[in-house]
Amino acid sequence: MVLLGTSHRGRPNLMAMSWHTMLEFEPPLVGCVVSARNFSAAALKATRQAVINVPTVDLAHAVVGCGNCSGRDVDKFTAFGLSGLPSRKVDVPRVAQCFAQLECRLVDTVRRYELYVLEVVGAWVDPSVENPRTLHHRGWGAFRVAGRTMRLPSRMR
């Protein structure tokens, strides 16, 4: 589960997003589903910029809160006690409380599926967070928290 940050006409917004995946490593591409009904979709289409903010379990209530209201009506940064940090490559604030952020530019869309392909143009990670306990949405208000890390031999770099 991540918080997709957008900003349009000076108004930053956050959307809780569970449908996202890595599509390619070079260049780094992330696919994400954003319903046209969401306030964030219009900003993403207009500016072609976003930030994928990766929270840990301690932000669970803020993440769910962001998903349970619309940016049309609520300033989510203020409502959920989140702080914005300036990005270097896009005009969208990053969420300071998230342990990682990916600054992205929209490079493609598959309108039939409301799939947006984002190229990661900048990345941030808090080096003090060694084993992040991330949230994974299972549907209908159920979440799984990432736990144990397992390492296996890999030829991937």
C-alpha cells in the first residue's frame, strides 16, 4: 500500500493506492491503477507527475484515512498530520513521514484499464529504516504487514 501524491494548480493531494507493480528495471517503470473517478486521476493526467510515497505500518491510520475521503473536499496533508517535502525532479511534494519516495513522470497510459505507467526519475529512502514493516491491502479493510525478509541466490542485478 502506498500514498500516490499529485499536485495540480498548487493543490497537493494524496491517494491510498494498492494496485501498483514494477514493470521494468531500466528505465525503472511502475504501473499503477488510478480510477478516473478519483480526484488524483485528473491531476495525474494534467501534470504528468506524481510521487509514490511508501509508508510503514505506523502510518496505517493516515493511509486508510487518505483512502476514505476525497481530495476534492479534504486537504489530506493537514487532516492526517502529514508533512510535505519538496521533490527535486517533479512539482509534487513528498510525504516526510514515509520511509521511501519515488518521484515519477507519466510516460504511458492504458485507458481501457486505467493503468498509468510511471517512470521513476528520482528516489529517496530513509537509511535509518532497516527492515520496514510495509502495508499490503487484501481488500475490504484487511491488511497484511510485511515481516521476515528471505534471501535466495539470484542472477538479477
